[in-house]
Amino acid sequence: MTLSTAAPATAWFSRPAARTWTCAPAPAEVAAFHANLPGYAPTPLTEVPALAAELGVERVFVKDESARLGLPAFKILGASWGVHQALRHAARRPERLVTATDGNHGRAVAALARAHGLPARVFVPSGVHPAARAAIEAEGAEVVETNASYDEAVRRAAADPGLLVQDTAWPGYEEVPRWIVEGYSTLFTEIDAQLNAAGAAPAGLVAVPVGVGSLAQAAVTHYRATSTGSTVLSVEPETAACVLASLTEGRPVTVPDGSTIMAGLNCATPSTLAWPYLRDGLDAAVAVSDDDTARAARDLASHGIPAGPCGAASLAGVRAALTEDRRADLAPAATVVLLSTEGTTANPAL
């Protein structure tokens, strides 16, 4: 998992040729698996005309992941399919499930461990909000503080003898992350159906908050497996823009550790599994400030959408991307979809 280190990247990257790249779709059975889970229902896709007027597009929709299968984030989609597949393929029943997290992924794995009658051990980096730790512990997991970076927390989790359920990949560890990415495909299947039901054009621009890049990989897979011509935009914190730095340099790099209110996006190294999809299939990448993301969270709240910093990053990113000097780098989009990947948090910066 050792990669080259780079200084913080510039705030913008675009590649018009990306929309001509193609790949195979996610397995069709993933959506059926989720539909059979207790309490499953598609999360809301909320139209916000005021944002459409502000951004100069026909329609804007926000995919609200603040209540997904009883948890306040989209992560349970990937974790549930990943755990299902990992247990199904395991040679023996594991002694526990193990993961590293900035918050929501760890809580999802902990909840799934409890549902399967297994203990869970969750490694967290320094800077994780006490409320996020408490939420993981409330699911019955043991939380191990590393007092180090997210990457170091991942290394600690990988050394644990339990069954690792991690949403980032490195050479030799790609099977479980691939299943987790497949699990995220249900989110995009829902969006397609919801836009159709609303009489809207297919998504022309989709904004995806990015940590290690797994959700963005799922977005690229979905939109490049068809001929929709959708533009996929990744959004990262200015202080942890590892995907943007990698795209700028044309190779995977690790950025210096930083701090941000977007705790779930505070990742220094892109997933090796995601990287080829991001390199070839992302149309554009942008980095946003904490101030712009805090404003976006307040604006979404004013429209009745409860978004934490990671979820609100998508709005901040589209605002930064659709400026006069950058809009020309993107294909025209009648319908914009913002992925609000988490609900409100206890972060005092908001």
C-alpha cells in the first residue's frame, strides 16, 4: 500500500475524453439482495428548484442518504453486500469482523456484525468525533483508537486476525473492496428509476463526495456501463484531495495528512481498486474548502435535507465546478444529481 507522496493538488481537474470510456456493469443481483433486507426502501431523491435556478440548470435533485436501512449514511449498502459475500466465501466462520473507519463505514460493519451474531473490532484514526465513536460502540463494537492517520488505522485493521471488511483496496486485498463497491450500485439504480418517475432527463451531472474513491468507482461503473453520457464529478476536501492529486499527476499518490470537517473524506491514499476507474472514467475532480461545505450543509438544511459535511460536499463541489471559467470543461447537463451521502452530524463547525 506504499505509494508516491505528492503535495496538495490544484483545485480542479477535467478530462472530456472520460465519457467515451466504457466498462462492465455491476452484478444485477445486488439490487435484489438489498430489496430483500428488512426495512429496505429507496432513499429520497428530492428536487430543489432553487438550486437549479442558482446553478443555471433545468433541474437539481439531491439523493438523501440520511436514513438508509436504519443508519445515517449510504455505507450500509456496500458493507451489507460485502459482508454477505465475505461470509459466504469464507472457509470458516470468523472470530469477528474487523475494519478501519472515519465513522459511517465502521458503524455499518458493526451493525452487520451484530446482525450476524459476531463481535466487531473497529480501528479509528485520530480526529474522529466522539459522537461517531459512540455510535459505533452503540452497535456493540469494540473501538480501537490509533492516534494516527486513516491510512495507519487501515494498516492496524489489516494486521488483525479477524475477517477484514475494508472499503479501500491495495495489492493483495481487492476482493472484499470489490464486493463493497458492487453494493453501492443499488444507490444509482434507485436514482435512475426515481428520475424516470419524476419525468426528468437522465442524470447529466452527478457529484460524488470522495474519500478513497470507492463510491466514485461505483458511479463511474454505473454511468460508463451505459451510453447515458453522464458527467461524473468527484469532490474532495482541499486538505485531503488524494484523487485529485493522483489525476493531476497521472499516477496514484499519497497526500500529506490534513484536517477537515469532512471527516469521512479525510483520506490520503486512493484505493488501488478504484484508481483505474477514476483515472479513465472520471470527467472532472474538484477540491472544496470547509467553509464552502459548511455553507452547503446549511443551505441543504434550509431546503429540508439533513446533510453532514461529507454529504454537503457535493453541493459545494458543483458550485465550484459550474463557475464561468470551468463550466466549459463539462458537457451541458439538464439534470444535476447531488449525492448527499450522510445525515447531519454533531460537528460544531456547522
